[in-house]
Amino acid sequence: MYETLFKRPTVLARYRKGPLSEARAQFIEQCAARGYSRSMLKKIAWVLLAVARGIDIDHGNVTVRDIELAVDGRTRFKRSPKRAHDSPGSRQLFVHVATEWVRSLGMLVPSAEVERPFTAQIDAFARHLCDERGLSPITVSTRCERLTWFFDSLHPPLDSLRTISIGDVDTFIEAKGNQGWKRSSLASLASSLRSFFRYAEGQGWCSRGIAAVIESPRLYAQEGLPEGPSWEVVQRLLDSTGGDRPADIRAHAILILLAVYGLRRGEVAGLTLDDLDWAGERIRVPRPKQRRTQCYPLLPAFAEAVVRYVREVRPRCTHRALFLTLSAPIRPLSAASITPIVGARLSALGVNVSPRGAHCLRHACAGHLLASGFSLKQIGDHLGHRAANSTLSYTKVDVAGLRQVAELDLGGLL
């Protein structure tokens, strides 16, 4: 393997004669099979050669702490001051590569995880939300994450839910408000805590009454304006991805799904090659919130974009997910990674919307449909809503219509 990366005899001899040469070469071959570039393989080989002398794999069991000590005391191949310090990013790279190497050898000892407070209660609450209330996985995950934040904020840590007071809850919500959380976010946070303590009271885990007195900021129905960019901005955004770069080709298909079809980022990330029905000219979109699949017509613009992406950009691999990462290790694109794809391109266009992520294009889609004369029922069906009230949050105000009213000359009516 070293022969394909290094040509100079002295360099090649260094890698061959270094400690654990065969084990290092096997790991580099594994990385090559996963699609790593030649430059990255050379960097991995360099990292392993530097740290191999300090890692003892003869006795098995290697901890992350052992790897960190090996990285800090590694062999240096370039002249540098005796007291030179590594950048945090460089050290993190060394630790990551060395850890993956040891893990591939089956010798990494898992770090002892610290038991988080009230883990069993949070798990039971999650099962209740999923099995009995039928909430979506994302909603369940979000509520449990907020509970973890709350319990971690308790100082000193408590060992019983009965010792938690309403003052602890108020202090936590107030702290989040001081960190810049909006009233809507604080209200959602209070709702999550209220839901948990109501369930905990029913299970007899805590004293009754806490859930009833958890207060949240007052919200007013339909108080906010639409958060999406104008359709003109959406057109500029799509035009900005008309280049030949792999990232642009992939982004173009993703943006059409977000802005034209109005899909959520998780729904885009969840699409597979099998969801594209070319014979029937339709797309099958799994709707996690509704626990059903919704079909859309395969629009020519999207068909052209996705065909180009699959033919020219999408890596050839066993993954069935439609959208994959562009660099190794090749893996399905996550929902969280779709947001920066949108945000970065909006920033490049100088567009200032809040929030600047994938969901704002769903708002833009709804606003465009409203301006085109579609009814709330039709818009809700397109967005995959079960209730009309869900659609109202996307189409609260016809801003363009209000501007036309403001421009009318009402002098003749006075």
C-alpha cells in the first residue's frame, strides 16, 4: 500500500520500517476502499507513523487516554521549537485517526460513560410519547434533549425527582431567556417540561402540582410574519446552483425539493433511490409526522436535476439514500447538514432572513402558493398537513397584497 502513496525511496523505507507497519498498512487500505482521496491517505499514513511508537497494541486494551498520551508524545518529523504547541484542530485530527485505527484492530476499550441523572425516567417518558401519544421521533428526541439540559443544570445534582422544585424550573427557563432564546422557544421549552412532570406525577415519581404551575411566555395567535424569502429570492437561489461543481449540482436538486415541493429537511435526507418512480413519474415522500407516504408528480425541473446528480456526482456505493456526502467516508447526508447548504448560499446572495435555514424555503413555498391563488386546503395538502391550523402558520399574512392596499389612493373616499 505504501508504494502507491510514496515514491521517494527514503520516505518509502521510513514507512515500511516504522513500528506496526503491517497494521498501519491494513488500515490505510481500508480507508482507500471507503473512498478517501490520495492526499487524505497520505495524511493518515503520516499520522499513524507519528503515533504508532507510543501505542502498545501487543497487550490489547487501548484506551482513549492512552491514545491522547501517544499523540502528545509523538515523533515529530519536522524541526520545530522544543516547546511548540499543537493547534486544537491538529491534535483532534491525530486523536481521531489514531482512535479509528485502534478501533479497526478491535483493541479500543470503550470509555466508561457517566450515568446521566434520571436516564431511566427520560427513557420511560420517551416510550410514552412514542407508543401512547404517537408523537414523531423528532418531537420525542427534542423533548428528551431539553429534559437532559434541565437535569444537567441542577447544581448540586439531585438524586430524586421529589426534590425538584418549581424554583428550579423557573431558574432554568429564565437562564435560557438570558441566553437569547425567543419567547416562542421558551414557550416550547416550558411545554416540554410541563409534559414530563405531568407524566412523572402520574407515575408517582414526584410531588403533584409542579406541572400546573410551570409558566411560559404569553404567545398571541398568528403574531409573527412569514419567515420565508420572496419567490424572487428563491429563483436567484436556484440560479446560483446552476454551475458544474459537484456541490452545486447536488444543492440544485436539494433546493428544488425544499422550495418547490416544500419538503422538510428530514424528508429530503430520508429520500432513497427507490422513492423515485420513473415509470409512474412520481416521487414517494415518507412523512414521519403523519406516518404515511405521500406521492408528488415528478416535475421536469427536478427530474433533470436529479438525473444529472446521479449520473455525474453521486458516488457509486451500496447506500440507497438519494443524497450522499461528496467526500469520504461516503455516507447518507444527514438532515442537520442540509441546513448549512441553504444558509451558506443565502448568505452568499446577501439575503437576510431569520432563521436562515432549510425550513425558510418551506415558508417561501407556502407563500408562493398563497400568492398564486391556491386555497389553504390545497396548500396544506401540498405541505403534508393534517390540520388547517398548521397551514396558517405558513400563510399568516399576504404581505404583497398588503403592500398593494397601502399604495392605493384613498383620497376619493374621504
